[in-house]
Amino acid sequence: MTSHSDSPADAADRLHAPAPVRDALHALLSAAPEASTTAIGLHRKGRRALLVRGRTAHHGGVPADAGTRFEVGSLTKTFTALLLAEQAARGELDLHDPLARHLPAGTALPPNGTVFTLTHLATHTSGLPRLPPGLLRSAAPRLLTNPYARFTTDDVLHALARTRLRAAPSTRVRYSNFGVGLLGYALTGAASLGHTSYPALLEDRVLVPFDLRDTGCTTTAPTGSTQVTGHWRRRVRPPFCIPGLAAAGALRSSARDLLTFVENLLDPASAQVPIALRAALFDVQRPRLRLPRGSGLALIWNIRPRRDGSHLYHHSGGTRGCTAFAGFNPHHGTALVALTNTAPGAGNTLIQDAYTTLLAL
């Protein structure tokens, strides 16, 4: 897989894109002024371009390229959703299975006996809170650096028994890292080949078939690769760790790999992957919920209708040191991913500018 880096003008020309795209790309490359690097991947009607500006760190960094890894935070959830749909296509599970069916034996459930399904978890309609009980207490000493670092698998599963649901399943959309983290354990439990961890299962079923060599849950880059240092207000952040909720936010990836990922979603029929994974590429995009103003939810992906009748799928992610965005419109054959090594916050408009640039495509 080759890597190259264009200028905004070259990228617009490569994509045969209209003039407003060039201006949008200039703005996007400058959307996170406190970052040391920004990486963008674009696809339009069968053509792709990669733009990278800066170095992997403010001090001591090396030049970043299209294969440089960033923490992608909640974009991990879109990979988890695809893994869920892939396992459903294999027959290892059903999307409407109760969570409890696939958790480790002996895991205690919430005390009120409410049953929620894997689809509830993948559409944020389980009623679970955003975070597990006990996590904030554990995170307090590291709230601005690495809040999830010491919250383990045992902590997550034990927290489930102490959880009070915030709403009955199916009645309300309530974004939940806890829910998608639990979904990762269910997927591991349902896997027929005895995978022992979410990272190993994801690598086998999704990362390897897509040839995503820069992507994985390890906190260090593979040999020969580069990885950014995360920053918050230009201060160095430690590598983000989320061992107990890996399926909700543990991935690192590059602009090159993320673009490949969404390109497969643009045209599932042409994806050169196993049959179950190809079926999952279709299924993960199927609308599951309709929200106010015509918006909707697929499995994890947000859906925004366009005036021409097409649908734009998008999701974002953030850690204490990085910000990420991915979006695509199958009808128009357009996709965009954007990564930068500074935390979301005031002055960082990467997500908003990435969405605007995708519309310009």
C-alpha cells in the first residue's frame, strides 16, 4: 500500500473536485492550530488523495505521513459495529440476542432484570449510562491525562451489576461508551474460534481482510511506522489507554487506513473481502432509528439526509490528545477522514470543518 501527500490544490485536481474544495481543504488543514500535525484522506468518484502537514510532535517529532498513526477514540465504535454485523453474517450471533447470552459465565446483570440486546448497544438505546459506575472515582487522579487507564475488564463487568439504567431499552438514545465497551465482550464471547480478546478478534475479522497495517489497539506503533504524540493545549499527553472498554475507543489508525476503511463502505459490492465481511458492509449502513429532523442511526454510524435524497454517514472521535472524523456518502461516491494530534476543545474545529469539506466534495 503506497503513501503520498498532496497539497490542497493537487488534491482538488486529483479528485477533479470543484474550486470550493480547495478552500475547504486549506481551512481543514488549519482547523486545529494547537496540533503539530493534521492528516486528511479524501475519496471522490473512484479517486483518492492524502494530505499531511506537520510533524508527529511539537518537540522532537519526525515528519508525519499518510501512514502515521493517531488515536481515533470513538471512531473505534464504527469498527466494532462492523465486527458485530460480520459475526451476525457468520451466524455466530443474532443482532437481537440479549447481551447476557454472550458475556462470561457468572457475570451479574443490572438488578432490575431489564433485558437489552446487542442492537440496543450498537444504537445507544440500551439505557446504560455513558460511563460505568465507579469509573469517575477511579479516573479522578488522571481525569485530564488518562482517565480510563486503570479501569480493567473485571471493573467493567462488576460495574454492570451496580448499574441503574437511565431509560428503558428502545425508548431513548443515550450515547454510552459503557454500552459499546460491553458489546466488545459479547462479540468476543460469541466468536466461534475462541478469540480471547476484542483486539485479536478485530484484527482477524476486519483489519487483516482490509489490509489495514497501521491500525490496531496497541499503544506503540509497529516497527517502521510512526505515531503522533497527543497534545492538549500544546502540552504532551501520555498514550491513551482504555483497557476495560477497548471496543469503545482503543484503536489507533492512519489517514491511509481510515480512508481504505470508508472506501469499502462506499462500495461494498466491490470489496475484495470474505463473504461475511462484505455482507456486514451493507448491513452496518442499514438505518435502524429515525431521529428528529430526519436524521437517523445505523449501527453506530450517524445518518444525515441530504436534499438530493442521498444520505451522509459520519462519526467522530476524541481522546485526551487527538481528534478524528470519518464520513462518507455512498450515492455521491465521496468520503473524507481527518486526524489531528490535539484534543477536542475550544479552538479545534476539525470535526466541523471536516463535515463541511465532505459536503463540498
